[in-house]
Amino acid sequence: MSLVLECETPPLREDETGAIRVGNSRVLLETVIRAFQDGASPESIVHRYSTLSLSDVYNAIAYYLRHQDSVEAYLNQREQLAESVQQRLSTIQSDIGLIRTRLLSQQNQ
């Protein structure tokens, strides 16, 4: 019996928002890679995110290690997007806080 070697496509897919998900799960690639960079083993990542399969996590990490520059560029882009969303939310929340304060002061009059 001989071993059949096959090329496998990485278990990564882009969703409708442009985010890359791992396997058939909703777990983001950046979640897996940042956990790996923080020292988490593939087994512990699967333990944290039970919708992931161990083979998908190993394959996602292998893809990252083989394509580090492009994955890091993607991760940086995602971080910039998250910061932009956070800034917009803090502006909205600030406005809501002002409205709440005004409403409370009117009730106390």
C-alpha cells in the first residue's frame, strides 16, 4: 500500500463581509492566528472554539506560516477596520450619553 499525496486547499473561506473564516465555522482567521501567536496550541484553540476541527486549525496555522507576509497584511487591515468601527461606536455612544444626560436633567426639573 502506498501513500497518496494530494494538494489540499486551506480550510479558509471569505464571507459576505470580506472576513476570512476557518473551516465550516464562524471563527475568524485572526482569532486563530492571534491565539497561536499568543502561545495557544491548536488543541487549546479547538477547546476554546468547539466549532473548529483540529485539522482545520493546524491547516490554518500552516497556511499562515507559509504565507506570513500576506496574512499579516490581512490581519493589519482587519485591525484598522476594527479601530475605525470602534471610533464610530464611541462617537455614537458619546452622543447617546449626552442625550441621556439631557433627558434625565429634564425629568428632574
